[in-house]
Amino acid sequence: MSSLTGRITNLAASDRVRNVRARARRAFHLPGSTIAQPAPSNPDPITNFRLFAMLGTWMEADVVDASVRNAFTQGCDEVFLVDNDSPDDTVAVATRAGAQLTVSFATDSFNEAMRIGIMNEAAREISERSSEDHIWWLWLDADEFPQGPHGLTIREFVASLDRKFRCVGGRFFLHYPSAVPGYVPGRHPIDDMPWCYEDVSSDFCGNSLHHFKHPLQRFDRSGPRITMGVGAHTASCRRAALFEPHDSLLVHHFQYREERTTRARMAALCGVDAGPDTRIGHLVKRHHESHGSQLGVATRLEMLDHVYANARQGPDAFIGGELRHWDAVAGPGEADIPRWY
């Protein structure tokens, strides 16, 4: 694989690595194919399962400890790390928190198709070599902090689902700093950034449930494979109908954290010079056009001045006062998010 220049570790995948690029291209273009249904009145849940997290990272040492610990607090048995050759101590921080480094790879520029392909391959191999018949996979970026609905942890929630549901969508809440510093590492970011709004601009399942992502999917040893699409927005199963419940995960997104750290990361992602004091001169430059067109990172970079100027003025200053405190947004039992401290 010509653009994979780093290390593939802890996977029995040496004979398959050369096929990852093709798998990644297919995953990138997969449409969503989920069918939303209400929960049956008498559900038939799967009681014996494992809950694993697949965590993708790049240069996120400030928040990855909290991300890993939140996954365990939500009931994950293991957290598997796929790292895009982070230039900081992301991997060391994540593994100290309990994550397992599964794949480390390097690229000359950001490549979401490759990243999602590698993560799909890792999840498939881990599932197939395990002794488990059922594994729920929780897909995460390091700045995403999901919780279950109705005051349940994610583990409690999936344990209650009827077995016909093999995928779960997520409502997406964008959080913004309302003070400086925007985030104190080690804590759940919602402690410092409770002000948010829900992104309802895209519904990637077409079910009018405002599912911006589909971060949960279940591996069944006797069932057809599910493949995660680009950005974990969609999930697809080529050989069978893929059902999801009306209930959703609640995913909190914290892309704007402490200002200096966030500026350095955003600038590196976009391949722009943020100045010598940001300590990013040694980073691999990311191609501005390709990354911005795929994930809107260029737009995020342009918003930095606006975000942090308003953070100094308080939550009412940002986007015309459209932000709401999570306590006012959350449903019954959902405001009290479990902490690990």
C-alpha cells in the first residue's frame, strides 16, 4: 500500500494489509442502508455480549485520556486505538488510560477513506479472532463523548435492545467554550463546555431521526458483516436488512478545547503555518484542500477567532444566543452523565 508508510502493530494482518486501500475506497463510498423501527413491546435481547470501542486519533493528547475513560465508564470492556502517527504523546496517554494500541499508521496527507478502511479491517480481525458470538462496536473520535439515552449507560442500553437491532444511530451535540480556558484535561469536557446545540442539518439514515452518525454496530458470528462508512456517518450490510431503533445515542462533540492546543491542531490539519510558538513546525503538513473538502476542517480553522472571542464574553455571545445549556437540552435522566472521578 503505497501511501501507508508507518507501522501496523498488534494485528495478525500482514497478508491483508496490501488490500486495505481497496477496502477503504469501498467503505468511503458506502451509502447508509439502515431501517428504523420502534422497539417491540416484548424485546428479545442478547444477554451475552461484549462492548468494544474503536477509537481513532491524531494529535489529541489533551483529551484522549478522558475519551478512553468515558468509554470504560459507559460500559466498554476494551478500547482499541487506531492512531495516525500522532506527533505528540497521544498514544502514551491513551494506553496509560487503558486503551490498546491496535494500529499505528502514517500518511503523507489526511486520508479519511484509508483511516476508515483500516478501522473496519481492525474491527473485523479482532471480532473474528475472538471467542465471542456477539460484539457491539462503539466507533469514536477522541473528541466525541457518547452516552446512552434515558439515563442509561451505553452498555445498559444495548443490553435492553431487541436482537433484531444491529446498528444504533446517534444524535450529535456540538459544544462550544463559554469561558477560557475552554477545557481542563482529565475531566469530562462537558464540565467546562456545557453549552451546545444539536446538529440536525444532516440525517444520514434518512429516517428523520437526526442521526448525524451511526456509532454503534453489532458483530454477530453467524450473521453478515456490517461495514462502517466514512466518518462513521453510515453503516451498511450488503447481505441483509440492517435495523436500528428509534432510540438514539447522544454524542457530545468537543472540537474547540483549550485555545492554544486547538489552534495548533487545526493549523496542522489544514497544513497552514500557525507560527513558531505553536510547536507544530515538525508536523507533517496536511493538504488544505483535500482535508477541508472532506471534513470541513478548513471552515473550523476560519472559525477559531470567532469561537474564542465569544468564549471570553460568555455563551450568549456565540451564534446569536442559539446555544443552550445541556441541562436544558437533556431528556429525563440524561443530564447527569456518569463520571470516572
